[in-house]
Amino acid sequence: MASRSSSNVSFVRFRHFISDKIGAKWFVHELACRCFQTSGNWLRVYCTDCPEEFSRCAAIQIMTTAIQSCISFQEEQNALQAWAKAWQAQSEAHHRLTASKRQHVGALPTKLESSWKTQEDVKGFTGGSSSSIGVIISTLASLLEVAPRTRYNVGLSIFIRDVAGLDIGLSSQILRDAFTQAQIPARLICLATRERAPPLLRAAFPGSSVSYEIAEALIKNETPPSSHLLPLAGGSVGMAGAGGGTTSANTTMPSTIDHMNQLEALGCIIGIPGVKRAVLVCESDTSSKGRHVLTLSKAAKKALSIIFNESKSSEEGMGQRDIQNYMQRCGVDTSTVPPQKIASILNKYPTTTTVASDGGKESRYLSLEGFLAYYGDTAQTNEAQVRADLHTFGFRQDLTRRAEETRWYTPTGHSSRQHLLQAVESVALDIDLLRKGKQQPNPGAYTEHGLLCFHLHSLAYSACEPLAEYLLATAAHGRETNRLLTEALKTLSRAPTGWAGTETFNACLMVFKVLVSVPDQRQLIRIETLMKSKDKALPHAEAGIGLMVAAKDLSTTRTSQHYSTDFHYTAVERYINAVKELSKLQKVHEWMSKNRDLWSWMEHWLRSDGLNQQVRGDISVRREGAIHPPPAPNHNHSDSDMNPGMGNDSEEDDDSNYDQVENYPGRGKVIAQGSGISAVNGTYTLNESCDGVGKYTKDGVYKGQEQTFSLFRCQLSDHTRRWYISIVPKNHVPGTNKDIDFYSAAATGGEAENPPERWTTAKEGRDPAPICTWKHEDDDGEGGSRMWNGDSLEDGDDFQGSNQDSRQLGFL
């Protein structure tokens, strides 16, 4: 009842302030005057002290609407611009003192002082000599400084976001400039990153950068409160949810929604397009069990209908193949999705059915109604997944769509063929299109310094990846980003290996992708720095932190006695994963094609036949429990019907690979020639089976000892298959990290597959890789040989040259 009443009051005031601009102006002046009071300060009461969500939201809506009407007056615009210039002068003077280091400089004031304070005199509101809106913004700066010590300050972020996000022409830019000059963006950055904010910002804004632990201690009750004194709604220290209620079970840590509100407020001020989230679900007119049924909003239905029409290949709807392609487009590894999963989607949601003209097979298609019903269910349980899918298809947070020229590109010389850009490239082009022909905005020294802080973008990535991409692309466009890039590279070098470092790796990879995708005059410099930086992670380090420099060093450095082999190779794998993912970006692709000599040593891990798969390669554990994380998983997706996770797979032990039916065709042998390791050359004869196909062995001498060389296929931890020529230790099955791998080759995964002809060098191998020919056991001539990738080579052919041509990455 209270919530309905608050909403009605808000709606009435909303209509009143739109129609009565004079009344709205009086209200804003009254609101500014009350900012100098204590108990009567409406901003503090409703933005930091109010625990009741609907009352807080209603008050914020009323105040935002009043400011929207008030700023339409020319004298209010002039007063706010003069106020902003005064703040700019005060901030620049403070920064000059800080930079000179000649004297101790305290925190940046939260209001105008000295000769500038006349711009906030309440007596000048009527005549236009001072700004009432400016006083409100200064009060917001003061409240942000004490925000870590208040429990219900979610209203601060929402109010700043709503005012800065107003779309009212020139007045909008005047409001955003005023927020910027009062250092509201810098204070929001400090409030988000706290003790991890840059030192310059912590010194200027010590209140908003107080750590969670200190903030908790400052507001902790000395005695346990009585039950009747418990607050009306919970909240975390310095945060609350989008609506102001409890958003986190841990009272010392903010929730994802808390951070998203702050980041959206920051994005609105610095001019990120479409940053404010549109509502995905709303109450419908129908009810069930006394509650309104939730349904997709009109904007969400419109956007998803566009996606559906672009994804279907038949007028009837999306068939099984369309659904599979759609899942793959959304980042799902469709090889792990059983057909029964797609069938369950068709069974659960509305479909259309067609029957062949001859009365034969019946086909079912997911209809638009079913597609929307699926996303209606998903939006209520996993909103992040829905927003991630919308982002993939070019929709911003507010459900407007990026321009077509930012989503597609035409390769040189192929004017009739277009290629789809990755989402991160599309975001960078979207920002570039917005900035084209406009002057580079100046957010001020403090805000610019904070926008290029790695911890801010790492936090943004954890909260919402699409929002993080837009934030970083806006911050980096046209600016020097070497400090941020170096910080991200150092963070990557220090990140723990294995699953413990997955989130850090993904955050670093997001930063790398965005920075190299920004199409400005510094784009090539960023790519060069990312790949070749010689900066050191630590003073005593020998190698640089550039991806290719560090990867090369780790691949050649002897494993330290203090670390296991698995630790060493996982570190190498992390860098190769990063290069592999970055190579999918258009500009990095072009750069790598021109600098092949820098990465040719890792070419066998970056072959085109494995470029879109996980890097297992020849350096990670194939079995025995250590499953390699995917190179860039979409962390917003979960185990749902259309986007299933790995949890749906069977948990059988990998040894089941050796119990499969033997499907290899007849008995045969493999002849290996031209290997850089002479002991690998020779005839391998069929000896049992592995992974359901033939395994071949030969005896030889390696490092002065008699060894058995095995040629076999095995399944990797990412469910792909690969052939290996290795020495398998006695009493071990093939395919473990105990093997000594010399050469490897991609497998088709077929049930009746013979070994391939072309191979690549593994970690213990030496160029050139061998050429392998499969023959029937009783075939001693050349005519019966089965060649997979070309004609057989006669004795004396140049294996090295032929092999070099076969191991192209696909760039040329």
C-alpha cells in the first residue's frame, strides 16, 4: 500500500513539474536552500538516509524532473555555467599545488571556497548571480565523501545517473559539464575502487576512497541493537541495490547492482551512448495467485524480435540448425550441447510444425512467441545473460542498436562480401562514430587519471562486461593509455595460474581487446606495446611483459625447481591464449600477418585448424584432472536451456576413451619421414587402439636409451581430439602429462580416422615436423598409400620447405 501511494505521489508531481516550470524552479531553489540544513536536507534524507525503496525512488524522480524543468531557463543555464567555471578554477589550483609538492595539500574541497563561494550564495538564486543546481551538485560531492559510512546511499548513484542522463538538448551538456568540473566522476571512481584507487585520487578524495573494512568499523554499533530498532531494510556498507533494498548478504561488500549503478552514473557524465539500462521485464495486466505476472517490456520484445528474424532461416521459425547457430553466436560451445537439449527447448516453448509434402518427416520450429517466452523466463532468473546476448547482436544497454557500419566490415578487394565484427570491435567503432568531428572532451586531471586505472575496469568487467567495454573505449579514445596497458600486463604476469587466476586473466584480456580495437591515431602503438613491451613486472625480472616477449621467455626458460611443470606450462599457455584470442580481432590480425617472425615459434599452437578452439596444445595437462579454462568465456552465461554449461556433460572418467569400439579400417602401418629428430622417422605398426582408432608404435633410441615411440589419437580436456607422436612411459596410458610429446596434428574426430600427413612441432620436438603416410599392412608399393593433405613426397624432397607452407596460420 505504501509503495503504491508513493508511486502515485511521484507521478502527480512528475506531471506537475513538467507543465509548471515556474513551480519546478521554486522547488529546485528550495531544495538547494535546504542543502545548508541538517535534518531538513532533502538530498541527504532521500539519497543516503532513507531505507524505504519506493519512497526513495519517488523522491529521486520528483527532484530529477524538477531540475529538468529548471535548467530550461536561460538564467539558470548561465548561472550553472559560471558556477562550473569557478569549480574548474578551484580544481586546477588544487591540482597545481599537488603536482608541485612544495607544501602539504589536503583534500579537494566539496564546495566552492575563497573568492569562488559567491557562486553558491542562496541570496543570488533569484537574480541569477549564483546557481541553485550548482549548490545541489556541491552537496552531492559532500555526500559522496561520506558515502562509505552510510548504509543507504544507493540513491546517490541513481540520482546522479538520472540527472546526468537527461536528454534535453544543450542543457544536457551543461549539466554534464557541471558534474565533471565538480569532480563527481572522480569521486564515483574512488567510491567504486576504494583503497585500490590511484594515489592521486586517494589524496584528493580521502573520504570516498575509505576501504570497506574501515567503513564497517566506523559505522559498527557498539552494542547489539534491540530487535525493535532493526532498520526497515538492510544494506551493505556504502551501498545498496538499484532499488535501495538489501543486495548483498555480506554487509561489508557491494553487490553487482551497486557497482552497475555507480558505473552507469559515471558513464552518463562522460557521455557513453545508451549506458543507462532499459527495463527488460515489467508487470502485465494479468495476475496469478494475487500477483501481477511479469512479462518482457515493449523495448525488449522489439529488440529480441529483430534478433529472431535475423537468426531464422525459414518463415516457420528457428529450426534445430538455427538454434545451434544462434547458440554458437552467443558464445556457447555447441560441441558440448547434446541434441536432446535443443529438443527440450522445442518441447518447452511454443513452436510451429510442418510436414513434408509426401507426408514424411515432421519438422518443428521455434516460433517468435516461443523465442520471446524463453527470454521472458531467462530475464527473470539471469538478466545478465539476456543483456549479454543483446550486446552480441549490437544492442546497447538502453536497447538502442549500434549503427550497421560499426557491426560489419568489408575486406579489401571483396566489396560484395561483409564480415561480422566482434562485439568489442563494434563497441570501439560506436564510440569512434560518436566522437567523429567533435572536440576531445576534457574531464579534468583527476577524472582522466582515474579513468585509466586498471582496477576500475577490472571491477567493471566483473559487474557487466558490455558496460565495461563501453567505459574503457570511451576512456581510451584519443588518449595516451600506456600506463593502463602496462598495469594490465603486469597484473597478468602476477596472476595465479589455473582457475584461481581465470577472472584476472579475463579482465586483462578484456582490457587488451578494447585498447587495441579503439580506432584512433594510437591504435598501432597500443598493439606494438601489448605484444613487444620490454618493461619489467619486477625490478629483478629478466624478460619484458609484452605478450610475445613474456611467452617466448617462459617457453624457453628452464622450469624452476620451486615450481611444478604444470605451473610452468600453464603460465605459458595463459599468454598463448591471450595472443590467440587477440588474433581474431581485425587490426591485430593484420599486424600479425606483417610480423610473422615475432610469433613463428608458437605457430604450431596458433594453427588455423585450432584457432577457434581452446589452446591445449602441447603444453597443458591432457588428463589427470587439470582442465584448462576456456580462453575468453562469457562470464555472464550460465547453465540454461539455450546456453548450457559444461555441467551437463557426463562425468565419466577419461579412461572411458579406451573402452570405445575400435573403428579403424583394417590393419595398416604409418611411415614417418623427414623429422628433425631422426629417431622419430621409421615405420609404425598397428598396436592395439586408443580413442577408438588405431595406435601405432615403433622401437628406437632416444638420448642413448631404448624407447618405444607411439603414434596415437586422444581426447583433450576441452573435448577436442588430436594426434600425437610421443614416448609414453611404461605402465601409463597414452594421453597424460607424463608423455614426452614430439609432434602433434589436428584430428577430424571421425570414427574411422587414419593418422594425418602433416604434423607440427610440439615442446620436445625439433623442426622440421615429419610427413606421415598411412599404408595397408600388405602394401609395400607407393600406389596403395593414403595421403590426407597432398601427394606423397619422394626421397630427397625438401620437407622443411613443404612443411613451412603447410603450417600457415591463415593470415596470408
